[in-house]
Amino acid sequence: MTGTIARSEPAYAAVDWGTSSFRLWLVGRDGGVIAERRSGEGMTAAARTGFAAVLESHLAAVCAPTGLPVLVCGMAGARQGWIEAGYLDTPAALADIPTAAVRIPGIEADIRILPGLAQRDAMAPDVMRGEETQLLGAAGALGGGDHLVCMPGTHSKWVRLSGGRVEGFSSFMTGELFEAIAGHTILSHAIADAGAVSGDNAAFRSAVARMVERPALATSQFFSVRAGSLIAGLSPDDAKARLSGTLIGLEIAGALSLVAEGTPVALVVSGGLGALYTAALAAAGIAPTLIDADTAVRNGLAAGARALWSL
């Protein structure tokens, strides 16, 4: 957990409450971060110990005034969370997200949870929760016009934005599929003892490019990881890189198929995935606008707080 950064008069607390993580920022009237807290008390843990108790302990740790407004995004608003915040249906303006926030009942303080986004398309139903706040925060850096926004993760989100309006989005189970294929198929033998995948790996980049060009060959390319290790001297590191590149390349090919050629791409990401997806997009011939995900979620919560409480 991190502690106090600076002191000024608090205006509100912003919380990003994930499945396995909790982040709180105490924000001053000048918009600066006064203090920050991070812990592993995500939705899963808080459902056992109590959401109100977890939040109160962190607010007390940063000496937040009693009754301070709190704006929350993420899994605290899921059906299994503190209170269900529901979904705002797409197409939807990002500016409408704060107005759909749900207030926690039975508590004197004004604590609200932002909704997720839902795509109610019979052929492509989809949901997101938490990423909508990153979008709200990233929009200022993107300006107007059309953009394709990539938010990598276990279930990567690719969002089609047009003038601050979410026209639609698609989730890709890339991270989860990688873990399943790497750990529970015949390919596990080829990648045993391999290290972390680097975007500088030539096998990774060539696999991405091949999938963007010919995505219909994906399942054949998967087996080539096995065959390459048996008869072509493919090392465990390169085998793992090829598997990762094939899956990420397939994801990129799918996302690009949903927008007009030449649509600008933005990458909202933090940590190691940023370098990996930047390299993957470069292999696909794309130079994205890079936006830090932590900054985006804080900016999104700040935009929500300003809209709700006229700060």
C-alpha cells in the first residue's frame, strides 16, 4: 500500500475497484492527488469482508474527512459486487456515463458507482466494466473524430469511438486463451521452461504479421508451434513467442475488420503489456497513440466527479 503524497483540501475520493485489486486516490480541490492507497482487496475479497468496511479503512488511512464524496468504477458495481450499477447501452456518449452512476443506499456519504457499457447486439453481445472509465479519461487526449481504442488485458477490449461516442466494442479472450492453450494442450510441451515473451522477438512479430494477413490460418498456425519444436529447431522461447503473436495478431485482425481502413488506433495500457502490444501493432503496420491506463482511469474518475458534483 502507498501512503500520503501531498496535502491540500480534499474534494473527493476516486476508487478503481477491480476483481482482485483496489486503488484509491484522495483528490484535492485543485485536482491534484493528495494521497493514494493500493491493495489486493478487490471485489472477491471485499465480498467476504464487506465493501463498506474496506472502503472506510482506506479512507481513514488517508485521513479523509467524514462524508467526503466517493466515486467508484469497476467490479464493485457488478452483480456480485457492492451494488449492481448496471450498464449503459451502446451507442452511448461518454459524457452520459457519470449521469448513470448509482448511489449506495443506506449510507449518509455520497458514494456512487459508475455503470459499465453493454452492447445488446444479438450476434455480438458484449459488456465491459471499468474500461468505460478509462475511455472517459482517454477521450481528452484523442480529441474528436473516429478512433479504434485498444485496452489489452485478459479479455482485451477494442472500442469504436466517434466524436466522444461509443459506437460499439468487441472483447477478445486473448489472455485467457493463451493460458488455456499454453497450459492444457499439446503445445505445453513446446513452451516448457520458456521465459517471458518480448515484443523484440522475431518469432512473435512474424506470427502477428501472418495472422493480420491471413487470420483464417489461426488453428493451423497453433499446431506449427508443436511441429516447429519437433522438426524445425523452434526453441521454447520462440515457440511461446509464436503462440503469443498468433493470438494477439488474430485479435488485431478481428478488431481491424470492424473499422474503415486507416482509422487511427489508440493503445490504453500500463506495464509490460504496453511494450508487447506496441510491438504487435508495429508488426501490423500501425503506430498507435499511447495512453497510460492508470492516468486514464484517474482522469475518467475526475471527469465523472466534476460532472456529478460540479467540482
